[in-house]
Amino acid sequence: MVRNVAGLLPDLDEEDFYLLSGVEQGMRFSEWVQREKLPKFANLTEEEVDYRLERCLKRGLVEKKTIQYEGYTLQFEGYDVLALRALVEQDTISEFGSPLGVGKESDVYEVKSYKPLALKYHREGYTNFREVHKERDYTSDNDHVSWMYTARKAAEREHDILKELYPDVAVPQPIGQNRHAIVMEKMDGVELSRTRLEDEQVLGVLELLVSEIAHAYADGYVHADMSEYNVFVNEAGVTIFDWPQAVPTDHENASEFLRRDLTNIVGYFRRKYPQHVPDALASDALARAIENEAFESLERYV
């Protein structure tokens, strides 16, 4: 788990951010940024670079190596600090709260602006990269910034998809994005996997989910990773989240992904509520109806 760095912001000076931004800029060219290049990248004097490096090292925002040369790279905490500060300066967020969810590929925190919001840091690529990092010399590796690039691209992609889908589809409203971080509306309700529906609610909630999958398809996207873990349920309905892996409907595997999404959701309901979801409810039939823009309700499929 990556540390929560919100508490560090008041302790960091403007020049600390110059240093972190300089390391970030240098990492466009090399995994480890040579010490002698940092004054140019950070627009700081030699003495100021030394002082700021010491401060950032102490706070775990950068990492140092001296195997072949003295070089520095951002820790994910350093990347978090840069994104968080940018979002604060843009007035996207004003307060930082407690964790809402911590996963393998993202960390989500409650934040505030004019209303409670959620801040999601994408972590894609970081764990695998750090494992490889221990075994390889990255001075000549063209994939040296894979974790940072992968996380930023995932955030940009998810933010763009949410903007296209909202409000036609029940997804979180996107508010802002910087680097690997997205700010979106905070979802109310309970994760579907942790919800116990009443008997009379089961088919109604399943129908809502299939309808939202159909609306997303009509708007040009297949989620491609649907499960009971990325759906929130409340009295108003359902919300589908986690969209960075979504594919456009003209993708060569869109039909396969659509059927897999429906199989996952129908299968979950069938396992948890077997007495309410008949075997006759076929994912393939639902997929054909969605592809033909003919889905209206579950009645004809159960």
C-alpha cells in the first residue's frame, strides 16, 4: 500500500515541488535521473537541489541510487504529491479525508470541495514494475517509466470515458483529473458483493444493471471487467464504476467482452439468488438484444 501523502503538503515548500517536477521531467528520458541534470530540470541552483533532495528523500518522495552514477527517481508518493497539489491549486478539492477503498490497482480517498467527492489514484503497473526493478539495471531500458506512464494513461482513459458516459449511464460524475489521479462524485450505497437483496428486489436490480450495460453499449463502450465488486447499490438504483479497461463497441473483441460482462453479472445473481434467477436467463441472448439495441426488460428472457 502506498502511504497517504496529504499530510505532507503543508510541510513542503515551493522549491520542493520544483525538485519533484524536475525529477518527473527527467524521467521522461530515463528511469534514474542523473544528479547533474536536476538543476536544469528543476530550475534550481546546485545548492538548492542538494537541500531539496535531502528533504524529499527524508519524506520518501524520491529514491536514490549510486550504482553506476548518482541518480534519482520518483516514488509513487512523490507522484501522488504532485497530482494532489495540482488538484488543490485548481480548486478541484479543498480537504482530504479517510480511505474509501484500497486495492491492487487503485487507492480511493474521500475528499471535499463544494460537496463530498472521491479521489482515485491509479496504481496500474507499479507493483510489477517494482518487482522487475529489483532485478534489472534500467539505465538502458526503454520501458523505464512504465509504472508512471501506465498509471497516468489509465487515469486519463477512465476520466475520458466517464465524461462520455455521464449522465446517460449510471457512472460516477467525473470532476477533474491530473496525472494518475481522478476526482469524481462520491458514490452512495453499498458494493453489490456486500448487499443482501430482498426477494422482490433481485430481478429488478439485475434488470437495472443489464439496462445500464445496454446504455453504455449504445453510447459506444463495453465495460470489459464487470463484476459484483464494481457496482454500488442504493435506494435510487445502481452505479457502475472502474472503467479504465473499457473498450469501444467497434473493438474487435467487444462482443466477447460484452458476453463476459453479462455472464459475470448473471452468474453472480444466479449463485447468490438461485431461487430467483432461472437457468433460462442466457447471457448470449441478452448480449444479442443489447447489440441490436432491442433490450427493454428481463421479462422475455426469464
